[in-house]
Amino acid sequence: MTPLDFMDFRDYLSPASGFQSLQFRLLENKLGVKSEHRVKYNQKYTEVFASDPGAIDRIATTETEPSLADLVQKWLERTPGLEEDGFNFWGKFQESVEQLLSEQEASAMTEEFEHVREYRLMDIGKRREVYKSIFDAQVHDALVARGERRFTHKALQGAIMITFYRDEPRFSQPHQLLMLLMDIDSLITKWRYNHVIMVQRMIGSQQLGTGGSSGYQYLRSTLSDRYKVFLDLFNLSTFLIPRQSIPPLTNEMQKALNMAWGSPAHVLARNGSMH
């Protein structure tokens, strides 16, 4: 279909809009898209579905009941090894990061050329700030409040630990699950992108949408990270450290992680842990 062909019947679509898709909104809500992260539209869903009270009730329900993202966070918060009186992964991770950055600073100070030395020290300083944003719970919570992160502080710790020790039998399937959650986000983003390109091809970038939105401009804004439910998983690589710097497992922790997730031995051994 060409843009001219589409123009022949476009008026018959007004004032219909993809924003009126009940199924898509329910899907987004069940995945965990928060209303405060959505781009403002010219109408609220209560207005769009005013003639269908049942639809409004269904949407309201999905906004209040636990989403997939909520359940994943609770699951990650129970990652074995985060206990401060146990393996205390988070404390060991902070020590490893501090040692790594200190060694890099010492190496930078040996640079013969001042501009190279200053550049390396500046880069290390920036990395310190990045790590501070995950080690300082208050800084992390502030980023969550601004919409720049999604997970609770404890859930983020669990995701990082699973990423580091993904080769351990007990973390193999949890790590695969984290990868699949990112795939969900990626596929939805690709679907949105294809929709945006189709709209631009058919009506350009300046015309209003049939539902009264800014059309292409509004749809393009939905491609941002605001709509990524598992944004923190995509950004985990920001906080990785070299394999040789990863805190070694204790014998007890090695034994605990040596049981595959869901195996009979794991089921018998777990004490309320999700993994």
C-alpha cells in the first residue's frame, strides 16, 4: 500500500487510534509499564474507554495487582548469597571494586605524560561515581524516583550476583530467565519501531494521528527507555568487573550453588529461597 492509497480511506479511521487498544495496554500493565513512565497523551484512558466501564475496570485492576516486573524483583531479592550474615556478596563486591579502582589509579599515576595521566584519572573518577550510584542505596532510590532505574536496591544486587556467577548450576536457569526478560523488552521495542516507521511512511512526521495525537512524534517518543520494563537488566554491563576481580565463592557458597535450580537436591535444600 502506498501513502496515496492510505489517504483514500484514512478519514474513515478517525477518530480511531492505537491508543484505544485495550489488549496492548493490559499487556503493558501486566509486564510492568508504570503510568508515571508513560509519555503524556492528549487523552486519559478513562476518557478513551468512557463508553466501556468494564474495560476501565480491567485496566485499573492491572495497574494495582502485581506485574511480572514486581514478581521478578521479589524473586531477585531472595537470591542466595546476599545475606550480610552469610556470603555477603554485596560487601565483597564493593571491596573488589575499591581494590580494582585503587590499582587502576596507582597505574595511572605512573604515566609519563601528564595529559594521559589526567585522562585516566578522570575516567576512573567517573567510574567511581557510577559504582557509587549502586552502592549508595539513597542514590539508587533517587534514580528510581526519577525513572532512570526500575529495580529495588536488593533486586539489583541479586541480578548482578546472578550475572557474575551464571556458570554455577544453581544460577544457570535464573540467568537464562534474565536474558529472556530482556528479549521481551527488545521484541516490544522492535514492534514499536516498526509501527513508527510505518506511520512515518504513510503520513509523514508532521501530520496528527487519527486519534488526535501528534502521530509520528508521539509514537517515536515511546521508543525511549521509559517503556523498558527491565531497563536495569540492559544496564547491568555498566557495573561488571574483570572476571579475575569477581569475589571468589566460599566452600559453603560453592556447595550451595552447585545444585541446579529446580533439581531434587535443590528443592530439599532450599530454606525459603527462590533460587
